[in-house]
Amino acid sequence: NHLRALYNHNIDLSSHEGMENSVRNTTHHVAMANDMIVRYRPSTKWDLRALLSATWMHTKSDIPDFTDISTVDLSYGLRLQSALPWQIHLGSTFLVNTTRGYQSEALNGDRFIWNAQLSRAFFHDRLILTLKGYDMLAQLRNYYHSVTTMSSTEISSNAVPRSFMLTLTWKVN
């Protein structure tokens, strides 16, 4: 279990051309995040983990016409690892990423993420060959949410979708 908390209190004086006096704006931003892993290992050949990651952000401001923003980002799922015959190891992660509360409806939704890994050790476990597949359903997105006294920003960008990587690792000791 890993808990994180953040609080920002921003005060900004701003003025625009033609304004007689500066305007004082205050923005409060609170964020809380928690990651949790529950592991079950019935034998040396099987390893099952339940994963949960949750982030809540709330922003409030005295800027005229500002709507309070509360967002929730959840990621939950399972990771399974298994030892197969011939020293082959198989791993697979199934996650659901859920986002709610963003002003842009395109950012709200559920995305199913599937990652997998296949590895084999050689030369007394000193050389390891691994094939990894990331986001094999091409659903992963990156989210950025920022509110200041001058602006509110919500950005969604594509991560590197559906990628595969082959690695070769040599253990010295």
C-alpha cells in the first residue's frame, strides 16, 4: 500500500490592458493517490497479484464562472505469472483504466489494457531472453490535468500504442 497527498494554494494577481486595478484570484488544488497490491503465491510456479491504483483530484477557485473540478482515475486488474516447462516463464497483466469527472467527455471512459511477457533463461540462469508485448489492444492514454488561477487544462495523449520489445540480459553474479 502506498498513499500520496498533495495540496496547492495559489494566489495570483492579474490585470489586463485597460483594467484599472489588478484582480486577485485564489485556487485550491487537492490530490490524493493510493496504490495497492495483493499477492497470492500458491506455489513456486504460480504468482497472482491484484492491482489497484486510485487518484482523486479536486480543484476550486474564486475565478468568476469557474466550475469546481473533481476527477477520479482508477486502474485495477490482475497480474498472472507462471513457470512453464523448459524454464519458460509466462506473465500477463490485465488492467482496466477508468477516468471520470473530466470536463471533456472524450477523456471520461474505460479502457482495457493487456500486457504480456514470455522469457527463457539459459546458461545456468545467467542469460535471459525476454519478449514483452505492451498495450496489445492499443487502448492506453496519458492524461494531464492542471488548473491555475489563469487557466484550466485537460490533455489526453496517445502513449506508444501496441509495442513489442525483445531483450537479452546477462547476469554478472
